[in-house]
Amino acid sequence: MMWSNWGNDPKIEMTSLSGQRRQVLVATGLSRPFGMAIDFKSDRLFWIDSDRGVIGSINLFGHNNRRLHVHMVGATFHGIAVNEVSYMYSTV
């Protein structure tokens, strides 16, 4: 299970369904992460950060290989869908 936190300490975390092995995947460079999607072929979690105008991703296992795919100053993202290694996003 994966989720994101906003507020004073924004981060993206994951845990097993039993709540064991809680792990922080991303803890820096975030403001309002949400709209997460998983690409199981590449084992990557993609997210959008609407405050920063960013689409980012990280390995599902938390191996420090974070990627910045899109950075559009002033963009407001509302959702993301992943299809293999390509991705689609929407802005307002």
C-alpha cells in the first residue's frame, strides 16, 4: 500500500497490507504529492506534485533512483496515468 502526506512534512510512503515494513520512499523536494500511479513493468511509482508542477518517479523498492520527468513552472496537475514507460498527464 502506498500513500502521500501533505502539510509540514510532505512525503510518499509504503507499507505491506498488514502495516509492517513501513518505508519512506520520498521525503525531500515535495510540496503536495498526489495522483500516484504504478508501472509494474518498470517497477516504478509515478506521482504528480501540483504545487511544484512536477511529475516524478522512484523505484518501488526505494532504491535511490528518483527521476524528474516533467517540471513545468506554473502548471497544475490533476492526475496521472502510466502506460509502460510512457505517461500521460493533464494540466489546467
